[in-house]
Amino acid sequence: MVGSAAGAEVTSDDAALVGRLRSGDEDAFDEVVAGMYPAMIAVARGYVRTRSVAEEVVQEAWLGVLRGLERFEGRSTLRVWVLQIVANIARKRAVGESRSLPFSSFALETDEPAVEPERFRGPDDPYPGGWRSFPSNWQTQPEAQLLARETLDVVDRAIDELPETQRIVITLRDVTGCLPAEVSEALGISEGNQRVLLHRARARVRATLERHFDD
Amino acid sequence: MTDSTRVEHGYSCKEVVELATEYLEGAMSSEQMTRFELHLNLCDGCFGFLEQVRTTAAMAGALSEEQLPGEMKTTLLAAFREWKRE
């Protein structure tokens, strides 16, 4: 995927790619449009109501990218810059739809334990905060079962049901393979908050998988 | 729990599960990491939990990514050609 190996620092690959785009190289454009699509649609879908509006946002973002390409200075990676444009356009659409913006009302003060507190021993126990019973060992699940269509569907649905901010972060990080710094820069959140959201998202998906395997 | 008992006993399982992502992301101080790994070496429950989190992330990575719709590809390529002419 385009840019997936790049850090948040601009690489020479990035500069070469921008050079090819500026010179009108259609293969480079095709490659970058397809490669960045999953991350772009993930960002857009966090802000707007429907898939079709999210697709419009992505399309509009590319027109914005083309308009700004001559002025792109490489202060961030191409991918971060593109995702920031997506987020800006999506924010405007969300305001138009009178939706609250996912990362503006973004607060982490609500406590959301990764594992239900009842799974741990109480304060009067000789092992306070220890597991009452251990989580099952997934290493014994045959790999074929872990990657079976049915199991992946469980993961897919669990991600779909996450709160928006968690869904965007886990999709960008784990599904499309963006780097932590790329995600926090593109969404305008701190790396620490990005990590909290990733943690909560993975914890919820893990809990869903645990129920699926234990049934 | 006071700080001295923390140093002596390290993290509880309940604390370890909340630190799993910090650990996997390499965002811990070396002192935290030592304590975390010490717990992990002694606790099958937390070791198993961490493996589950790793597996969860890997499974998310195995999901098929959204594909660029063909129609959008055509529209964007046309826009690119027009941009090139300008």
C-alpha cells in the first residue's frame, strides 16, 4: 500500500511520489488513489452519516489534493496531508448535517475498563486485582479457525459497532496499517489519546471475540 | 496500594490489562516495562490476555480493506487529466 512503510517523517519515497504526481504520471496517481482509499474512507465515515456522503468527501478531497499539490511542502507525509484534507472536508459536511464532531466533543474522562471489573479479585482478597479465572488460551485455536470467514465477520461487525472515535482509530491503525504518528496528526489528537482509543477499541473487539470463542 | 508495595509486588492483573496497549506500542518507560514484563513472566492469565490483544489486532489486519469504487477511479482519473492540462 502506498505510504504504509513510511514514517510520519517525509521520506524520499514520498518526495519521489509527489514529483511523479506533479509531472502528471497517471500510474502514480492510480496507485496513490487506490492505496489511500481505505484510510480516507475510514476518516470520512467517522464524520458523516452515510457511505455515499463519505465517498463524496473522498472524491472532493482528491480535487483539493490536486489543487494544493503544487504548494505541498512536505512538512508532513503525503498520506497525513491527504487525510487532513479528508478530515477538514468531512468536518464541514458534518456541520452541514448538524452532526456533532467526533473528536471535538472528545473526552476521555469516562472510565472504560478494558476487562469487566468482576473478572478480577476484590480488595479484600489475598490477591487483589488478580484474575478470578484466566482468559482462555487462543493459541490452542487452530489458525484456520482464527482466520475463518466467520471469525473475521465477527471482528468486522465488532469494529462497526464501536463508538466513532474508536472505530476510526482501530480501522486506521490495525485494518489499514497507518502509523501512530500518522493517525494522531491526521485526526489532530495527541498520540496518548490515540493510544487510549486504540486500547479501548481493541479491548471491545477482544471481548466480543472471547464471547464468540467461548460459546 | 502504596508505592512501596507496588515496587515490591509490581502491577496487579487489573493494572496490566490497562497497560497492554502502552506496552505493545512501546510507549512505556524502561522502569514500567521491567515491572510489566516481570508480571507477564509470572502470570499465565495476563500473558494469555496480551496474546489475545495481539491476535485481535492481527485479525483486524486480516480484514479485507475497502476497495476504491470503479466509478470514482474513472472520475478521479478524468480530474487528474484535466488538472494536468491546466
